[in-house]
Amino acid sequence: MELIEIASRMIGILTVCVAEDPEDDAFEERLSDLLQGMHTVELTLPSNTPPADVAQAAVQEFHPRFMVTVGTLLAAYLDLAREHDAGSPERSTQQILQEFALRYRVE
């Protein structure tokens, strides 16, 4: 999965959490669909690879994904916090997240 798709899915997860009722049966399914495969990787290593090398390969593969996940959450939080601090009641959290998603794709 490309890093941009991970970021897009993180924004989707935030949007679902804000816009949908957690008690709705479809809520869990939508989150599960968005999370599917986000942090799954396949490592192709020789069977005699030392455990430390396997761990290093896993870290190298997961690190960018983790950083995009955390970075996306942080950027979305900062956008929401700035809007809150500015006292801008005319835009909902969902609208702010949608604008963030569009801006993120452009950057």
C-alpha cells in the first residue's frame, strides 16, 4: 500500500469517527475496511536470515507507514485545533477534515 493511501485512509478513519454513530452496525465494518491492509507487509527473506536482520527489515518496512500514520493524525489535529482556537463555528469538524484531505492530496 502506498503511503498516500495510508494517509487518505487515516483521514477517512477520522471522518468516519466524527460523522457516524459508533452504535451503528456499519460503523465497525467501515473502520475495519479502512484499516484493512494498512500496516500489513510481506517480507521476503531467506529462511536462514538471523532474527536481528528480520527485525531490522520489519522496522525499515513499517517505519514510513508509522510516520505517515502519526503525521496525518497530528496534522489533522493541528488543523482542528487552529479552527477551534480561531472560534470558527461555521465549519464543522467533518468539513475541516474534508478540506484537510483535499489539501493533503495536493501537497
